[in-house]
Amino acid sequence: MKGLIRGQIWLLVAALVAVGAAPGFCQAPIAKPTPQPAVTEETKPADQAAVDVMIVEIAEPLAELVAAVTREGESTVKAFNAGDAKALGELFMEQGELIDENGTVTSGRKAITALFQAFFEKFPKATLQMEITGLRQVGDDLAVEEGVRLITVDDGQTAAQLRYVAMRDKVGNAWPVASYREFADDPLPTPAEMLQGVAWLVGDWIDESPEGRTEVSYRFSEDGNFLVGEYTLAIGGMEASRSAQRIGFDPIEGVLRSWTFDSDGGFSEGEWFPTETGWLIRSEATLPDGTTGSATVELTPVDGDHFTIRSTDRIVAGAVEPDFELKIARRPPAPEGGAPPPAPAAGASGTPTPAKPAGQ
């Protein structure tokens, strides 16, 4: 959706205004704030635009430019949020141009107006927020404006953020846009957003095979930035080992990464790569005696209650270990006041030992 919104073109003029949203959304670096009486709905002039304007103290000659940009910014926001393509087009010079992030040029006020009209027909409830980050005057009749704009469409959650540079030409007392160019500037995804691809792991899981019993539990950390896993491995009814795992986003490498710590002192690290069927994890481990190991692990969701773990390329202390595959089943909820019900059947093939945590 973001690409669709951005590909539509546009955006307009920048304004030294904060639109609707957070306090102080727009703060020009060229200005020094001056304390002002609070403006309430009761004290706000009736004809003031539905935006919050930061009152600033600026030396001449920029004060005149800032005042003009503020006026046109208020008109811009009102026109955009009203879906008024004609009013937006009139903020450009007759031979003005608009260049989107893909380099597509729309020339002339008539074409720019048609561009806005097509956008509003597709997104009739779109709203605009803008932030000015720089403003300077070049000579008497030219100004350069830089900033960030955010468009939110009608679902209230889908948005596109772009940086822009606008060239303004003075015509009388107005400063219409001669050239407007935008550049992609979507905020980086949060760690929590990057983890949504493995959110299906959340819950309690179990595998019972002739070789042993594996219990698995995943949950999100309180801050939502990590997926936390716990593994319990038992053989012959006796607990053999426990493992704790954290999965998070590595912003440097741009991948998910897991860190696993075993009760026997061993630990491992894995890099997670999405595939068409699930996830591929490349893991390297250090054993308690100082030897090292590596493996390739595939996690494949089967349905909402089952997934498979397949481990290949297993090397421990230089020796090749056999591959194994497990089918893990979701544990049914325990009945009230009773013992947990037996887990659904989960087959295993060629499994020499109970499953280690994903990534080992």
C-alpha cells in the first residue's frame, strides 16, 4: 500500500505548521521559540486553519517569508484534508512541476491538479501531516524549503512518509511552488514489526517420540521487541536439559537473529532467513567442552497446530552428525481443575535425540 500511495505522486507544499497530530510536530531550525499564551478552542480565532502554528521570533527578512509560507501552509492542509484538488493545484505556479520519488515528472498546474484529483478519487479520506526541517531565501524572489510529509489513508494505519525539497518563487505577496521533488523516507520498521513473521510460534508446543519428549513454549517479551522461547528435553521420564532462547531483529545485517543458552553451559547463535515455506536458520554453537558445531535448520508451518523442524548439515567437533526431522504439535489447553490432556500425536522420523531449540 505504501508503494501505491507514493506512486500516485504528489505532495505539496511544505508549511511551517504542525498538522493536527502531536504537539511541536513542526519546528523550524531557523527559529527560536518564544513563550506564548495557550491557544484553546475558546480563544482560537474562528477563521484560523485547523492546524497548530508555532509562533516564532525571526529576524528580517525571513519573517516575511515564514509568514507567507505559514499562510499558504494552512491553506494547503485545509485543501488536502478536504480533498480539494483545484485548490492544491493553485498553490503551484502555472508552469510548476512535481517530481515523485521514482523521478516521474508532472508539469503544469493543470496536470498537477489532475494528479491530485486522481489521488483523492482513490483515497477520499487521506489526511496530511507535514514537518518543515529547513527554509532559506536565495536572493529576493527564490526560496528553498525542505521537510517531511506523512500521508495517512482512510484505514488510519497505512501511511507513506517522504522527504521533500520545494523551490518557491515570489509572485506579489505569495510564494507559489515552482518545483517540488520528493524522496522515500519511510521510518525503519520497529523490532516488534520485524518479528511478526515468526509470531505464529507463540504458544505451547510438544513432541513425544521414542527417543524422548520435547516441550516448547514461545511468548513475546514485555516490550514486544523479542520472541522468548523455552525448551525442555526429557529422556526416559527424566529431564535431560533445558534451553532458553531469544529471537530479535539485527538492524545491521537486516535479519532476525536468535541466541540460545543451554542448561549444560552450551550456547548458540542463529541467523534467520525467510523462505517460501517458512524459515531457514543457519546456526553455530559452542559446546560446554569448548568444541564447536554448526547446522542448518528449517522451520516449516504445517497448519495452525503443527510445524516441522528439520536439521541438516550438522557438524559437531568436525564430525558429521545425522540429519533429523520432528513434527511439533500445539499443546491443547488444560481443562479447568484437571491435569493437562495428552498432546496430539506428532510423528518423528530419523530423530537420534530430542529436538534442540530452533537454530541448533
